[in-house]
Amino acid sequence: MPQALLLQLEECARAGGFDLLGLVDAHRFDATQPYELRCAREMSGCGTVIVVACGGSAPTEWAALRELQPMVQRAGYRAQFVEPTQGRLRLAALGEAAGLGTVSPVIHRLLHPMFGPRVIVGGAVLVEGQPFGPIADKSIAEHFQPCCNCPRPCLSTCPSVLAESSGHVHVDATRCTRERQRGACANACGVIRNCPVGAGQALPQVVESERHRYELARDLAIQGRGVWPAIRRWIGWW
Ligand code: SF4
Ligand code: SF4
């Protein structure tokens, strides 16, 4: 039954354009996270996290992800869906733990071996216990580190590059959101376009624009400046 459930979840996510799915041992993940960003804090008894992401060019139906939690619950397991807009877990780090890529120390996005920085984690389903059995460590971060020794063409056109006093140069997410609100990068992200990882998997313009818009809305919500936090407060959601 648990394996059949996993196949159902994969099928449902894929139908919504989310072609990547991985499992994470919540206890192992939590041991690497600050207290306020732990799965166990979000849901007591959480032992498994199902991480879903999109990388390919299929149009994404975000509503499809809302089906995942009820599917797990109907199979008899307590579950909770975590939206990216809530900003309560590090979803990119969860994607890395699930083996869906490595979080770049330069652009802070998940880099997938095939899709590069085009991967977006769509959410995570927290599940009580380990109904799928023990979960092996699937992280590829130890041997997949494309940013090491890279000449960093991703930074060449980005207006949000921050140089730390330590010498570390990287993209600053808050600056990115501010620049985009001012009208920069209206249709696409130069960081994604200029990264050679997954360059052969460029998205059709319509899909790229849709995901680009989604990421701004998500980041505004996480940073508390978008319309979603106000709406959520007004209607009393989380
Ligand atoms: S261009 Fe190089 S440094 Fe930039 S994200 Fe891609 S692999 Fe990393
Ligand atoms: S959207 Fe623009 S500002 Fe933000 S990371 Fe991409 S290139 Fe930089």
C-alpha cells in the first residue's frame, strides 16, 4: 500500500507539471536546521517529507499540489502540506536532501543536474512517521557542486549581486525582489539564463514567464510585502 500511494502521489504531481518527487527523512533533515525551521516544529511526529518540484517544460498547475495531502490522509496517515509562500521551511534545502539537486552558494537556488536552476520546489507534504519505510540519504551535494571553479556567468547581468566583506559574491534575494518590483527582469531571470547547468533544457517562453512571475509573488509573500500575507491575515488562514 505505501508504495502504491507513492506512485499515486507521483502521478498526481506529474499531472500538475511537477515532474520531480523525492523523500526526506525528517529527523535527519531537522538535525541540520535551526529550531524554527524544523519539520517537527511544523508538525509533531513528522518522520517523512515528500518534496515535489518542477524542472521540465510542462505547464504547472499549482492547485494539483493541494491534492497530495488529502491523498496521504485518505490512506490513513496524518499529513500536512507546506506551501512555499509560507516560508516556514527551507524548501530548496529539502529539495537538496531529497536528491533533486544542490543548493548553489552563489545564487541560492537548487541546481538540478539536468534542469539546472530552472527547478522550483512546489511544496512539501509532511507525513507522520515513516510509512514508506526507512529513507536513505539521497543527497547528491557531495559530488555535484557545479559552482566550484565556475567563472560565474550567472552574475554578469544580475542587478542584485552582493559582495560580502568576506569576499563572497552572491545573489541577494531581498535585493532581487526589490529590483523586480522596480521593473527589472520583467520577463526572465538572467541568472537562470546564463547558468550553463541545464542550458539545453531552456523552457518555452510562456512557461518561463509564468514561473518567473510565480517566483516574484512567492518571494513577496515570504518577505511579507505581497498581497498574499494581507489576504491570508484578512481571511484568517495560517
Ligand atoms: S553559472 Fe556557475 S556559479 Fe553560477 S549558478 Fe551556474 S554553476 Fe553556479
Ligand atoms: S530576477 Fe533579476 S535580479 Fe533576480 S536573480 Fe534574476 S537576474 Fe538577478
